[in-house]
Amino acid sequence: MKISIYALHLGFGGVEKYVTTLANMLADVHDVEIISTYKMQDKPAFYVKPEVEIRYLIEELKPNRKELHSALKKKNPLLIIREGWRSLKVLYLKRHRNIVSLKRCRSDVIISTRIFHNLLIGKYARPDIVKITGEHNHHNNDQKYIDSVISSCKGFDYFIPISKELCEYYCKEMKNIGVETMYIRFCIDENPNKKKPAFEGKNLISVGRFSHEKGMIDLVNLFSRLYSEDSSIRLNIIGDGEEYRAVNDLISRENLEDCVTLHGFRDKQYIYRLMQDMSLYIMTSYTESFGIVLLEAMSCGIPCIAYSSAQGAHEIIKNGYNGWLIDNRDQEKMMKKVLEALSDPQQLRELSENAFATAEEFSYDNTKRAWLALMENISQKRENIR
């Protein structure tokens, strides 16, 4: 079958990782293309198999939200006019070129990952194309957002959200609009460096985008207190983003330069190698729809600890089995549990075995089999109709 996956861009991000991984899986059997609205860099941030065709709808322009915000902040009329006009042009092309692409699409299956694409696919894609969408953001009980997700899925055949929790949450409403809800676990890439951690040091690690929702500033504040209790603890943070400077400045103000290392953005090979020397993965996110970084840590045998506000972590972390969830973003309880865990290497080794087992449940092969089975079922239904 011919399968078209619509994406906003192919830069760094959880949705983008999902898109490229899914395309690679399906391309082993089917003719797969990714339709990316924007071309944000010369090549995709994540590996895409040569068999997957990539088509960009807008190459001459990129979103300019930061530039427009800067112009408004500076109150520069000329800059505001220039960036405002550019922003309007980008928004027009974003909608127009996606509509043209969808009207021309002759694929057997279309897969969407965002509300923006859902709305256009439901309206402009041919009715005989099987339409699949999902959900990668947690609703956080925002009724307006929940309603927009449900409304955008009208006319789709399948709804496949990123987590089991979201699957159960939306299932009834999707059924009411004639959409079948399915749960297919997302997966992690195969870890080529599987090696049991030694747990010889007191090394913490966190990986993620430096943005407010990831709680990186909270992480450094927490570590400052941990370090005051035990000066042998070290923290490694991998990632980049708009709060990088603020995090770096906080580290300097707290005199933590010798015990906190900011590694910047790194590839998976680098991360997996670094994990071998870690004792505990720590997540301070305010919200997470899934939390794939937790699985990546567990694939290295690293137990994980997170605030329960990271909803996606509930599907991965089991208290006392492969890590811990701390309720109410209670820094005191988080601090106590981290110190307790680091002082007990034998407990960490026991949790490590369970972490390996958890990661195996979300293996690439298992997820690939589930998606290919769905596509085979769709193919048979289409043949019966013909």
C-alpha cells in the first residue's frame, strides 16, 4: 500500500521522532512518504531510511514566532511590520500547500499527528483513503483542548494515541463519532550497548528540551539541595532549548559548575554510552504525554524517578519495581528518595533488572509487528471493498 504521513517538520521533538520511527517501520513492507510542511534543516533530525520519500511543502520560509515576539518586545514598528507580514505569509502557505497536497493525494492510507492536519485531512482528503490519527499531548483536563482533539478526528477511521491512559480517556468519545480507538505502544530504538550499570558512583542524569514544561530549573534547584546533603553526587543534563542560558546562569549562581555538567544536544550513541556510568535517571517535567527518555534510560538498566505530574511516566514507572513516582511535585520527598536510592547500590541493582524488562516490553520489533498487522488488516478490508 501507499502510505502518506503528514508532519509539521522533521526537526528535534517527540512527535518528529514518532513520525520517522513509524515511517521506517512501515517502509519495510509498504511504499511510504513523509509530507513535511516545513524544512527546518538540511536533513531530518532523526534517521530516515532511504526507502522513505520525504517531500517538503515549504522550503523558502520558516516559522518566525521568535522574531515576531522579539520585534513586539522591542516595540520597533518596522520590524513588527516586516515580521508580521512574514508570519501571515507563512501561515497562508502552511494551510494552502497542505490543502493542495491533500487534494492531490492518492495514497491508500494517510497518517496524521496533529490537530492542524486532522482538520484539513477530514475536509480535503479523498473519502476512500483510510485515515489514521493520534494524540501526543496530554490534555491536562483542559476541556477546550479535549473538545478540539475530538472534533478534529471526525471522518477518521482510527485514533491511536501515544499512551494507554489517553487511549482509555478518549475511547468513548471517539466511538460516538465513529472512530475506532486502538493502543499501539510506542517504542525505543534498539540499544546497541546493553550493559549492566556498576552503580559505583552517585551520578544522576536527565535528558530533555530546556523549556518550562520540562522543569530543568526545578531540577537544578533540587540538585542544589541534594549536593548540600551529599557533595559526592553529580548531575549530567543532556539537551538544549530556550531556557539553556537561564539554567546555566542558575548553576553559576549556586556554584555548581564542578558538579553539574551540561552536555548540550547529543545523539543516542553518546547518551547510551554516558548512561553506563549513571545510577539514577531523574525527571522533573511538569507534563509528559509519554516520556520516551524514561524507556531509553531503562534500556540501559537505569532506574527512574519522576514527579507524577509527568502523566506519561505512570505508564512506565512502577513504584518500587523500576523506580519511583513522587506526588504533588514534593521536592522534599523527591530529595529524600534520591538520597535513599543512591545510598543503596544493591536496591538499584534489583530495580535495574526490572528496568531492563520494562524497556523490552516497548521494543521496536513488538511495535513494528502491531503496526504492520494493522496495515495488513486495512489492506484486506480495501481488497474486499473492491
